[in-house]
Amino acid sequence: GQNIDQPTEMTATEGAIVQINCTYQTSGFNGLFWYQQHAGEAPTFLSYNVLDGLEEKGRFSSFLSRSKGYSYLLLKELQMKDSASYLCAVWGNNRLAFGKGNQVVVIP
Amino acid sequence: NAGVTQTPKFQVLKTGQSMTLQCAQDMNHEYMSWYRQDPGMGLRLIHYSVGAGITDQGEVPNGYNVSRSTTEDFPLRLLSAAPSQTSVYFCASNQRGNSPLHFGNGTRLTVT
């Protein structure tokens, strides 16, 4: 089975940096995804990590440590439109399992 | 190129009624899946398919049936609706297991 843990909510100021953590336990790990979900909408893909290290994509970066079962998503230069839920998802045993999501609220 | 199309967007059912949630994708993706999303619970996998003619159970399959007769379509059937099935349902597809999911816009289902 898969067990994925994320903190539930955080508030940050526009222009700041925020780090969202995700820890997981799974058999048969084949990659970790981060998705963004705005209220009332479907999730959209942000990043994918399968090897240890940092993947950078514009203002968003994602880090993975497979030995520690740990990932984080780093959001830089926060904008109001970044207010959303951020979902960590682990691919293993032919299925994708999601964490409960971390709600980020950006304030002016 | 429509991506993943889910219908209906909203549905209200009475307890005991049956219905089918439709899902179609036009990206020739092999993998398709159904999730439900409830407050505080995150997205939970109901059923998934790795190709036409192949389906398997996810985390919360009870009360739901699926079939995959074509690559494009993956309908979800509620056999006898219960209030516990009130939720937002998302269909998704991806090219292979470790490629990003493309989600439909969701179906908001209320069972009274």
C-alpha cells in the first residue's frame, strides 16, 4: 500500500518563498508528481521526479530523496494566483496515490 | 483536441438510483482512471484501466463498476446510489503509468 503525508494549510505573503513538504511510504516506487488544484477546478500537472535531486521549472522547483521517502515543492516569488491546493502523488504498483493536499493561501 | 471530457458536470440522485458517469479522451492514452475527492480526504482511486479490455480496482471500488471496451471511453457506473457516494468525481488519462495525468473537469454528485 501507499501512505502519503502532507501538512494541511499554510499562509504566505506575495513575493515570498514557500516550501511544501511531502513524505511517503510505498512499495514499488516509480516516481512522484506534484499537482496544483484551484478551488472548484481539476488538478493540473506541475512536476515529476523519479531520481534524487532538484528539478527546476520557472518559479517552481521540486526535490526528491528516495532514501528518505521525502519530497518538497518550492514556490518562489509568490503571486496571488498561486493560492491553491498542492497535491503530492506517488506512482507505484501500477497506480497513482495522492496525499490530502496542502492549501496555500497567498496574502498581499 | 478536447482532452478528457466528463459528463455530466452536476447530478442529483435519490438513494437507490443508478447512473453512469461518462468519460472520453481523444489523446490515445492507454491508462485511464476514476478518482473521487472529498473534503479532508484528498483524491482516492476508485478504478483504473491500463488498456482496452483491462480494468482493476483502486482504493475505494465498492459500489462502482467500470468497463473499458475502447481506448477512448471509460464509464463509471453507480449501481445503487448511497449518500456516502456524494462527492466530486474526476476521470483522468495518461499515456503510460509514470506520465502526467490529464484530468476531466469533474462531476459533482449529490445523493439524497
